[in-house]
Amino acid sequence: MRIRVLGQHVPVSIVVLALVEATIAFAALYGAVAIRFKSPIRHLPVLEQELGPLLPRGVVFAAIIVTSLLAFGLYRGRQPAQLPGVFLRLGAALVVASGVLAAIQYAIPSLSLWRGVSALAMLQTAFGVLVSRLVFARVVAQDIFKRRVLVYGAGTSARAIANLRRSTDRRAFLLVGYVQPPGEEASVPAERLLDPAGDLCGLCDRLGVTEVVVAMDDRRRGFPIRDLLECRLAGVDVTELLTFLERETGRVRLDVLNPSWMIFGQGFRRDPLRLFSSRTLDVLASITVLALAAPCMLLTVIAIKLEDGWRAPALYSQRRVGLAGRTFNVIKFRSMRQDAELNGAQWAQHGDPRITRVGAVIRKLRIDELPQVFNVLRGHMSFVGPRPERPEFVADLSEKIPYYVQRHCVKPGITGWAQLCYPYGSSEQDALEKLQYDLYYIKNNNLLFDLAILVQTAEVVLLGKGAR
């Protein structure tokens, strides 16, 4: 089961996990104060008269912990739940949380937690989160939070659900089976076909179905309006195939996409309030990044010139396609040789020999992207959006991939949903896969979704995901 949070369809289990771990962190702070000052929990109100209120400190501590866990991908519904990876991310998240906590305490002395209390609270939180993760892994495996889904359809369209192979795409539902409409040729496994015996609603009741997904190849023939209406009135959700796949996979599936779904569906907000909030976030984020990253940018310029000579350019500009198909010059730190494209535009590859030694480092750490904040300030780009591509590639991909030009209805971004969900793309197939995530972002974008993507980008930067 998924609910909508920050523009994303998040499994209920993830939301419950976040609330549990926020509670653990909040309680850990109170426990740390009790241990540090050798005071029973029931005497803490008396201790607060001397130390100051603990409630705001607990709320700030819990918020920092949850935000850090989110930044390292530990609340992503599509994050693989392998425990070694979880432990690594948890350790990194708590280290970052400690640094953020120290900075906040320095800036706002009234929220000071004292070093001993902070250390104890972090240790207790680490232990509590580890326990919650072990319990979570066991509970999720038992299908407690999963919807029981029945698919009405057994043809080519229904096969899109049968072909979901990634466990993260199937994490929130349990497929009960398929009902084959009259006259539709079956393309799904025969053993998964169910006989409704003329009563679809009764079948849902017998099997405990909570959602029916309509996946007919041809709805003009034999559409079961009365049966689906009975299911809906009986409390069973009825969902269109493309909407179901969008919710479960976090992308818009091009293989089953039709224009009417985009025309009549919700989303695709471009109202003045949305444009204002996007621009405000862009300006504030750009100024913040420039203030914090200025020393790093200066060192990068020096490193590039030390490797290639003082006359070698540290920056380079390249034509990219932006909003409404208009081109602009994107600015980046130069990470390749100056003669990298004597033979024309080409995709970057793994182990690309054109990349310099300094370039390999700054690409791994995404430092080469920092000058793009000037593009954001000039209004050519946003902080969050589809990555801008070169005109040569856009012309070719627009002819081969349907709906590719639709990604230019918003400003391109430094980071985005596709960058979080899919590794670096260097082929036509990669471009098609990333387009599906870009369309999901374009349809569901809002200020909170942008903020969530920015926070989760820390995982990409700090762990070097997808860099080339």
C-alpha cells in the first residue's frame, strides 16, 4: 500500500518506519539527559527548570535524524533493503547528523544539547534504528502492508504488471491473479488466471482483494462497467493500469502510455504560485551553494590549471536544450581534455580516456556541476528538473523516442528524479528509461517534491552514485 507524500507515492510501511524512528530519536534524547544528569525520567520536569525545555530540543534532534536518514536514501521506497548497505548508510547518516547538530547548537545556543548528552543520544538512536530496521525487514517480508491486487485483463497490457521484476516495484502489493476478459487473448501465465464465475465483486470478496487494476487491451469491447461499479461501491479501489504502474514504479511507462491519460490526468502544474515557489527555491539554493562551495570551487580551478597549465581554461560551456526547446550555454568545470570532441559530440563512457585525472575526481564528487548555479541564477535552469541534453542528441532522440520533446515543458535541472532513480545514461535505451522518470517528475512536481529531491541528492553526491 502506498500513500502520497512530498509528491511521491511512498509505501505505508516506509511512513510508519519514519514515524517509529523519529519517536526513537526523540525518546533517545530524553533517555540521554536522564543518564547524563543521573535523574529518573519522572524527575525530568524538575531538571528542565535548570536546563531549559527539552521538548524543542527533542523535536529538533528527531528532525535532524530523520532528515539525515532520508538524505542517505534510507526512506526511499525503491531502495534495496539489503542490511549491509543499510548499516553503511546509517553510519554515514548519523555522522552527518552529528555535524548538523553541532552547527545548529553553535548557531542557536538555546537548543544546546551538551556534548555528553549528544553522544549518548546518538548511540541510543543508532541502536534503536538498527533494531527497527531488523524488525522492519521481517515485517515487510510478511506482506502485512501490501495491497492485494486483482488485474482485470490478461493480454499485452496486463503483461506489463507480470513483467515487473524488480522487488522494489513489487514491494507495496501482492498480485492475486488475472481475470481474462471475453475475447481477449491471454499473454500472462495460465496458472495465474482466475474464473470470476460471473461475479467479479464476489471474487474480490472471497480473495480479500483491495484493488482492481483495469488492464484491458481494448476497452471498447466488453468493458465491465457494472462489475467495476459494484467493486467500487463495495470499497474496492479501481485503478487504471498506467496510474497503477506510475504509483508503483515511480515512472511513467511509455510502453502503455496514451495521450488521453496525460490530457485528462492530474498533475502537470504550471500555475503562477508553482512558478514563483520554484524560482524562489532556485535563487535561495544557488546563493547558499555559492556561499558554501566557494573555497571548493577555487581549489578546483587551481587543480585544473596545475594539471593542464595556467593558460588552460578551467571552465567550459556547451550548448544544451532548455525550456520550450530553446538552447543555452551550460557552464561546468572542465573535466576532459581540451580536444575531447574533435570528432564531434559523443556520450561519456565508463573509463572514458578523454577524462583528465582532476576531471575523474571532480566528476566522481559532482564538483564539475557546481558552476551551473550561475545558469540557475540567470534563469536558464532550475535546481531540480530533467537534465539538459545537447541539441545533437535531442534531435536524434526526439525522432526515436515518443514524448521525448515533452521533457522540455519545464526548465532543466542540476539534479532531478531521474538522477536519483537511474544511473548515468549514455545510450538511446538509457535516455528512454530516464525519460520515464522525467515524465513522472513533470507530472508530479511541487515545492515539497523538489525539497525531497534536493535532500536525497546528498546520497548521490556523498556516495558517488552514477558518476562517470
